[in-house]
Amino acid sequence: MSSMGVAVDERIKETSKLRKALIRPELGAIVGTIAVFSFFIIFAGDSGMFNAQGVLNWSTVSAQFMIIAVGACMLMIAGEFDLSVGSMIGFAGMSIALISVTLQWPVWIAILLTFALCIAVGALNGIIVVRTGLPSFIVTLAFLFILRGFTIFFPQLIERRTIIGGISERAEGDWLAPLFGGKIGGGFFNWLADMELIGVFTRGTRMGEPIVNGIPMLIVWALGLMVVAHIVLTRTQFGNWIFAAGGDAQAARYVGVPVNRVKIQMFMFTAFCACVFATCQVMEFGSAGADRGLLKEFEAIIAVVIGGALLTGGYGSVIGAALGALIFGVVQQGLFFAGVESSLFRVFLGVILLFAVILNTYIRRIITGER
Amino acid sequence: MEPYDHNPIVEMRDIEKHFGPVIALNGVSFDIRPGECHCLLGDNGAGKSTFIKTMAGVHKPTKGAIFFEGRQMSFDSPRDAMEAGIATVYQDLAMIPLMSVTRNFWMGREPIKRVGPFNFMDFKTANEVTMEEMRKMGINLRSPDQAVGTLSGGERQTVAIARAVHFGAKVLILDEPTSALGVRQTANVLSTIDKVRKTGIGIVFITHNVRHALAVGDRFTVLNRGKTLGTAQRGQITPEELQDLMAGGQEMVALEGSLGGTV
């Protein structure tokens, strides 16, 4: 083939490095994160929000959002969404409680069985969506009700109540439970306390122990899931298939991308994330409640959209979604630290969602040349 | 060397395709040889789409035989046809606008780089090859990360064509690549077709625009109501004759009279 000289198109403006660095899906979330932190440093800087205990407080809440946001983000990029996440959280927690407390089976078996069950439900969601071609909105809305119904029905039937406790006692000495309910870095925090960098309890049963005695596994899971999901999405073949499946399923099929398989696997991953959330929560509280996880599916979707993902699929960023979750956690806890009425959190959610979507639509137009 | 001296890469003999009571194709024969551009013309509903989908493995013919490099073949899926070397560039489904040029180019066949136990997509190679292949086709990309949505319609077709060529297509089916394009972009796509043909790839060019067909075609086959109306070689047929064949003769003469010969 003869290679011919190519004229440079004079109508294409040189784009500056700064502009190029700014124009990315996460921009809205980065701006939001900076704004939120600035706000609370000014208005709640001396309230204890930014000492070791305060940081741990909002980090834990953010990590909860982050775990489900990562799953929702991958699924949304693959072109689908899952409204059953919240119900799945309640369902998974109750499943662990019933198996370990009511049936008196070891906690590790309860955890593994619950994961298998949740992932199977996720797969079922996915299979129904790809086989019938129905919108995932409807299919997962059905599962929102089905799972929540079971979550209330089974404990009522078996135990005559909807909150089941006693999991902490059952989990003692279990090899798998600490992976969700434990803490790491205890030695490091002891050392920090010895160096007088963080405070120690001055009275009570834990006198002399550091106020923060480790990083909860919840946070480790959140960061781990975020990093793995980000790498899979941006650096691997499978990640390219996720973008392709959500961008245009038919075009992807024409070049041999197994679109249905990818979508089903993303439903399974979302269910996995919901199950991680539920297991961490159950291990932390020592109990499971039938109302756990209410509205979580929408919070996850809002975090993902703030993070720059497109509701119709094919575009988005896991880092953005994680920042969206961080904004959530910081604001929810920050309002408490700043002494503001907590119902205003909902108002804030609505407002920031609207702003984020408007900003992201504008950025995306620049990137993709849509008009 | 004239293309007619070669044996056909793909030969379709007496293809019939019925969809229930509807006879979409009623005995169509067609062949494509290395290095030629064989234009398939026909008005809307003539059966062009059904015919190329049969060739691309989307439909199975009800009757008739498909020979690939002399051997009878039966494609079960588009993937089968693709692996044999028959690539199709569909008019509107060629590219995903939100994804980068590189991601589109390699979609479904991403290059892999092993790091320890993990497989990563080799973006360095992918970007270099994409830039190089696009340069060969006469398009200078600003960056391989650029979203396909920022490209013009003609450039998108070119990315799809470059992709098919890079992955070793022997036959390239182009489904109305020029129908939605402006004059300048059409010229670019036609010149790309010419470049690809010179590498020995056989091109099936589907169009209902006689002028576009005559600009690059070596042979012309006209479909009308599911039948071939004959195949002509370049120079044996005038644009007017071709137009008449496509429209089905008499009615067109009457129409043209009333429109003053502008169609």
C-alpha cells in the first residue's frame, strides 16, 4: 500500500495540555470533592471532623457507599443498572444471620453460601435481562420487591422477628469473619499513640488504648475493589468489552464481543459488591435487620452519576464513582459534625446530583464531539 | 494484471432466501475476485441487505451454494465468516462513538500483554498500530485516545475499513458506505476503497448511487426484486443503462421524462 502524504487539518485547534488534563469523566467529581472538603474545613474544621477519630468516621461511611458504587459503576458502563442492590444487602445480611444463628452452622459456611446465593441471584437478573431484552430497570425493580419480601418473610416465619442478633458471638474464632469485620494496622496505630500523634482513651475499660486502633476491613475492601475494578476497566481486554457492551451492544456483537456474557458477569459483580457490603455490616453490628440497605441502590447510582458515568452506558469511571461515594460520606457525616439538621443531607443529594449531571453532560460533549 | 484473470475468492451460486412466505432472494449468483471492486446495486427492497448478510454469515441461504476459495462452505455465524476472511462494514453500526479510536479499532481482538499471572491490554502496541494503519489510509489522528464521536462520518468508515484490512480480510463488504456522506467525504471513502483494492482485497461495494459505483467499480451487478439482472464489466455499460436496470426499466423512463432527466 502506498502511504501518501497527509495534510494537517488546519481546522483542528491545538488543545492545551491543561485542558486535556481537565477534560475527563472524573472532573465533576474532583471539583465536588475539593468543594466539599473546603466547605467542611471552613465550617467544621474545629469540630473534631478532621482528627483521627473523625477521619475514621467519615471514611467508614464513604467506604460503604464506595463498595456498592464500584459495582453499580461497572454495571452502568456495561449498559445496565440494578435497582435490587439495596434489597440484596438486606437479603444477604439476613441469609448470614439465619444460617449462622438459626441453623447454628459455622459463620464461614454462612458467608460462603450467602455469596453463592447472591451471585446466583445477580446472574439470574442478568440472564433475564439479556434473554428477554427487557430494560434492566423493570427486571431489577421486580427483584427489589422479591428480595425485600423474602428478607422480611423468612425471619418472621422462622424466628418470629425481623432483627436477628447474636452473630458476633457466633463469629468469634471464625477464620473468614475477620476478613469482613476485622481491622488491620493495629500495631501501627499503637505506635502512633506511643508517639503521641493520636489520642488515647483516658478512662473507661479501654483506658490507654489508642482511640483509633486499626483500619476496618470495610475500608480495605472499598479501596481494593476500586483499584481492581479501575484496572480491569481501563487496562484489560475485558474492560474494553465492558465499554463496548454498554456503548453499542449490536456493534460490539458484530466484531465478536460476547456482550451477553459480559452483562451477566457485571450483574454478578454488582451482587458480589452488595454482598461484601452486607457481610461487613453484619459483622460490625453483630445483627441483621430486614430493613437494612433501604434506598442504597439509588445512593449507589447517584454516586456513579456524580462520578461522570453516562446513564445509558458505555462511558464512565470507577475513580469518579469512588469520589462520588467520598462526597456522600463526607457530607453525610460533615453535616452532623457541623451541627446541621441531618435531613438537609437529602436536599444536598438532590442539588449535587443535578449540578454533577449538568457539568458532566457538558464535559462529555467536549470529549465525544456530540452536538 | 486484470482481476478477471483470478479465481473468485467467494462465489455465490443461485442463492435463494425465503423468510416464511416472502421470497427475499430468488436465485442470485455473484462472485468476487482478488483486487476488484464489485458493485452491488439495487433500489431499496431489492434484496441487497439480505444478500450481503447471507454472504457475511448472518443468514443461511434456503437454497444455493457458497464457495470460498473453491471449496463449498456453510457459515454458521458472522464470526465464522469473519474468521474465513469475510469482513463487513455496516453503515451505521461500524463504530462506538463514545470509545476511543484505539478501543474501537481493536474491539473484540485486543492485543494482550502478560505481566506475571495477569493479562493486560497492550495499549502501546495498540496505539502505534492504530496510528500507523490510519496514516496509511490518509487520516492523521490527533491522538489515538480521541473518541470516535469526534471523527467525521467518512473518517469513521475509514477506521472500520482499516480495521478490517489490518485483521486480514480477503473480502470486504461495504454496506452503503457513502449514503450518509457529503461530497468531500464520499470522495475520501472512494479513494480508500481504491487503495484497499490495490492490496489484492476483493471489495463488495453496496450502493444505490450509480455515480459512486462507476467511480470505483470494476464490475456491476444489479439486483431487482430478489433477482440478478446481470453483471456488466467496466466500460460495457453506461450510467443511464445502469440507472434503468436498477429502477426496473419502463416506469423509470416515464418518471425521468417528467423530471427532465435529472435523476
